[in-house]
Amino acid sequence: MSEIIQIPKSIWIITQDSPNPSTSPDTPTESQTHRVAVPAHKMQQNMSQFLLVIGDVFLQAEQQAFQMQQASGNSQKSPMQLDQVELSVRINGNGEVSLCSDNFDHGTIKLTFKRRKT
């Protein structure tokens, strides 16, 4: 007997209040966490848009690298190829998906390459 699993109408996101920007960095602040229900369709739409943009970034980079290689007269393939992309994402209480940043406000993308098989 198979059970039909329904997709939930919302997903719970745990958010944390930001510290008050008017306080001194040396002033300890208490942050509170909250559970926020985000409509599942909104989360799906935002994640799809995010992945579409990231996929396009890598597609464009691959095409530009190929064109640069052609322009330089190098007809050999690179000995390395992209094997894996790791993204750190943050989802806020509105269901918006963002690339996480490190302490220096740079987006975090980890690229793993492997040697191309000959």
C-alpha cells in the first residue's frame, strides 16, 4: 500500500534578528530567533531564479573562456575541467535566496577542478 505524500504549502525558516546598528560593536546584544512560515511556491520560485542566474554565470564564463582560447590560437583543451560547484546560500524570512558572504562581504563559491581524462 503506497502512501501519497503531499508537498507542504509552506516551509518554516528560522531567522535571527540583526543586532541594532546604532549600538557600539563593544555593546553585547541579545539576538532572538523566530520561526517564519514562507509559502512553498515562493521558496520554489526564488530558488529556481537563483539557480537560473548561477547556471547562466557559469555558462557565460565557459563560453568566454572558449572564445579567449580560440582567439589565442590555442586549439588544445585545458588539462583541467570543472568538476563540482559548491554554493553557500542564505534564505531569509521572506524566502529570498542569497549567496552567503564571508566576513569580508564576498560571495562564497567553491570550485573543484579535476584533471581531464585523455
